[in-house]
Amino acid sequence: MTRTFPEEIRTRLQHALGAADVDLPSRFVPAVSPTNDPRFGDYQSNAAMILGKQLGTNPRALAEKILAVFDPEKLCDPPEIAGPGFINFRIQSALLNERLFGLLTHDSLGVSTVADPQTIVIDFSAPNVAKPMHVGHIRSTFIGDALARIARFLGHTVISDNHIGDWGKQFGMILYGWRNFLDESAFEKDPIGALVALYKRVNSLAKEDQAVNTACKEELVKLQQGDPGNIEIWERVIVLTRSGLDKIYGPLDIHFDHWLGESAYNARLAALTEELMESGTATESEGAICVFFPDDPALADKPPCIVRKQDGGFGYAATDIATIEHRVHEFKADEIWYVVGAPQQLHFDQVFAVARKRGLDSALVFIPFGSILGDDRKMLRTREGEPPQLGDLIEEAVERARQIVEEKNPGLPSDEKDTIAKTVGIGAVKYAELSQHRMTDYIFSWDKMLSMQGNTAPYLQNAYVRIRSIFRKLEGEADFGERAELEDENEKKLALKLLQFSEAVPEVLVDHRPNSLANYLYELADTFHGFYESCPVLRAEGVTRDTRLTLSEITSRVLCQGLDLLGIEVPDRM
RNA sequence: GCGCCCUUAGCUCAGUUGGAUAGAGCAACGGACUUCUAAUCCGUAGGUCACAGGUUCAAAUCCUGUAGGGCGUGCCA
């Protein structure tokens, strides 16, 4: 297992600190980060400044003391002290050469698997039954899928679970609608559409008419209590919904290990509630079974967690608690990640608190994201208005990409153009989401989601395509020679960037933010384009050519692998 | 009312968790295709990091307050 450059530098700094007999605060770890200006070398550490402050000594003097015993052998040039006390490191060319060339035979492109693999259940996407996926589902679906891919790549055991909303109050509405207004003919033509129409009709009716609202709740309670007629309807609706969802997930290349929706835990809810009562965790309040948190300062003055409602029905707190139990006991989850919108913070704080009271000690991680807003700057909701559907968005993306391919590369076979259009269009939509910080709210915009210029997936795909084009022009098998020798500044910059893939991937899981990987890939493509402009590959000779071929090959592999971790594919031509 | 989150270039957003002169993309302007794919590249212009204090060698980043916005706040999920 090869250490990354920052890890190596950090280790040697720690050695030096020990050798220099510096009186370290407990658990002090020197920070090492890439520089933002090449004049300062490749990496920098502010350790001397931090320590200088804590120990009351001059930072630059301390830095000199550290560097007097720092061992740069086979790693970097002798480090320099700069500014108020930064220590700057420049990686040795020989080491860059060696590591770069080594990447050719390294399957995971320099990325080490984690030392302590965990079993991680990731809960994402979770659409509702009988409602089509719309643009509001983009975030959970794409972010969750990317996190699953990245965690797997790093060596964790990942179990993805689509916890679909197949049991809630909206289902009562479907049942009510099914029993009262089902239009069989419309249903045969377009099952999903008919279900949606049904839902909408009942929803608006229930808003105005309290009796309808109550009737819906009653249908739900009947279902939850096992009424055979309602069960039968429910089963049919699930099958239909599942097939509708598969049509969306398929082209997006998103797959789940399990589809354990809310309904999967129905049989457990009554007993769970009783256990909660018996253990004193839950109490009755205003006719509902609730958990209060008097000992938790953050939750004490908040409304209670409602496990069972007045009408006897179970809310999603009950199913979520049962779900955690299942994941801990059956899946042996060390961690459970919830990729869910930020507004549900309180709900998960409560549910996690209940789980802990029940002795479930797996790490429960809420991974929130900001809202997608409509033109009015309000959250997109299905209840009012009509947010664009995910299927339509994808279709439009593919169409726009198809037009551009037609324009740029009319000579390609038609079926290849189709494939390219899918790869590019879907990539653009995914990247638009994943390149953004997950907590940022944004106003949904077709043009933004479908942009194909600048910092977009097609930009990264284009860099890959240019490289594949180089190799297509090579006669026969590519020969990368026996070593790399970096001369030009653009080559060195690119080599360093490529070697930093090993830093960028693990970085994502520090804060569960795929956008940090997207940023890295954009910078890589940008660096590559600089290299591409000033360093001809095929016209070069000897070791220069070998080196440039190596740089190109590794760049294409990192782009392909990196994009794959975001769930984005690359075409060979575009 | 209370709680959480947000405010960075005309627009959309990054900003490696406190580091050196705050960066990209769009849009604007000026250049580069008989060359390994121009979905590209190079250059110009664009900033009181909402505002006011504070913490320190160092603040877009941490603390306090103010303004504006979003979300949540007992039986939807």
C-alpha cells in the first residue's frame, strides 16, 4: 500500500518533531495540504505556526529546528520556510516519474483501500409509490449512488437499499381513489399515469372535504391491519410502480441491493410499539404513542417522536425505527447512511435517539442536502404545481446531446450517435447535481441541468475522447516504454494531479460530498487540456513520447474511473 | 415565538474545515481550427466574501449582534 504524498510528508514531519524534541500538545497531527500557488512548491504545512503559537515560540525558528532534522530523502527537495512560517515541500522529479509510471500497473490508480472496512447500508432515492420521480428526487438518487460507488471502491461493504414510500398516508388516498374512481381503461393504457391522476384527484378532494380525508386514513389503517381487499390492491400497485421506476433507474445505471420499503416492516410495528411502551421509552400522550426526550438537550423542548398515531396508524417514525433494527441485526450494518433532504433533520435526530435508547449502536449518519426550488424560490413539491418529471429531463438531455453530436460529428454511425447522446446527456444531468455542494439550495433550471459547456460532464468526457483519439491513431499496441521522465512544467503539473487521485477519492467520505471528487476531476481535465495544447504526444520521440503516452493513458483511466465513481460513463468518440 | 440552514463577480457556483495575492463556469470583449476532436484553448474585464463588532501572527471560514431569504416546529413522508 503506497502512501499519498501528504501522508508521507506528515509521517516524516512527525518523525522530525520527535527528533527535534519539540514539546507536542497531545494528539497533535501536523496538517499538510496542497499549495494554491506553484511558487510555494507542491505541498505546505502550517505546523510550525500552530505549534509556535501554542508553545509561545517563534514559528520560523521552530520551522528551522524541525527542518534541521527533517529527512527529505527520496521524497522531496529540501523544504523551504516561507512567509510567517509555512514549510513548503516540492516532490522530487524522480519520485514523480516513478510513481506516475507505477500507476500503469496499478488497478485502482493509486487509491488505497481503507484499513478498516465497514459494512455500510446506504438509504437513498426512496421515491413514493404511485408518484412519478420528478426533479426533486435527483439529489438523493445521484448523491446516494455516487457515495455507494465510492465507498465500495474504497473497500467498504456497501448495501444499497431503496426504502420506497409504499405504505404511508398517500397510500390511503390511492386506496380510496381505487375503490371510488378507478378508470379501468385509462389504467390499462398508462398504469403509472392513471395512478398519479388518481392520487391527485383524491389529494385535492381530501384537502377540501374532511370526510374524504378521514376515509383515506381509514383505508390506510385497514391496509395496515391486513384487510385482504386492500392488500390485493396494494400488491398490484407495488408491481406497477416498481416497473415504472425500473424504466428510470435502468438508463441511469442505478441499482439497489434491496427494495425494502416501508411496508416491509409492517408486521413488526405493533410489537415494536409494545416493546417501546414496556421499556418505558414511549408513553401515551393525547391518544398517540410518543417518545419524549427530556434528557436530550437538543430534543427536550421539541415535539415528541410519534410512533403510533391517534387513529391507530403508524407514522414513518415507527417504520424507520424498525428499519434501523433490521439493518443492524440482519445486515450487520456498522454504519447506516441516510441521504435525505435537510428538512428532515429533526425526524432523524429523533429516530436515531430512539434507536440508541434501544441499544442499537451502529453509526447512524444523516447526510442532508439542500432543496431544489421552483421559480418562486420555494421548495418544489408535488402537492402544489407540477415539477418537471425526471424521465422528461433525461429525455430532453439525451435529445440535446444528440443534436450536438449530429452537428459536431455527422459522420458517425447513427446507433453510435444514439449511444453517445445517452452517455453525454445523462452524464450532464448527473454532473450538474454532483458538482455542486450538497447543502446548496438551487433553483431548478433546464438550461443549467442540460448545459454541455464549461464545467460539465461533457467537458470531462471530451478530455477522455481526445485521449482515446490519440491512441486510435497509434499503429498497433501502445508502448509506454520502461520509465517516465517529466520535463515540461505542464507534464509535471499533470503528473502531480494524477497522483492526487489517491487523495481526492477518500476525501469524499470525510464529509460525504461527491462534489469534492467532481472538483478534482474538473481540475484534472483542465490540467490535461493545458498539457494537450502545449505537449504534442504523437509527434514527440523517445522517452518524451513514452512519458506523454503514459500521462495520456493514466489521465484517461483516472477520468474514466473517477466519472464512474460519480455514476457517469465515457464515450470513445463524441 | 423558538430551532436549523443560507447570503462570495452581472448570473450560477467552488473555496481542501483558520493560511500566503478569494477561484471557476456562464454572459461580455479580443485572439487561436490545412495540426493528437474547437463540447476546446489563450487573453481582457468583472469583488467592501450581506452588514457591524470581536477572537489572533493570520478570518469568506470561528464567536456575538443586525438585516434579508429558505426550511422545520404533535399525529404527511
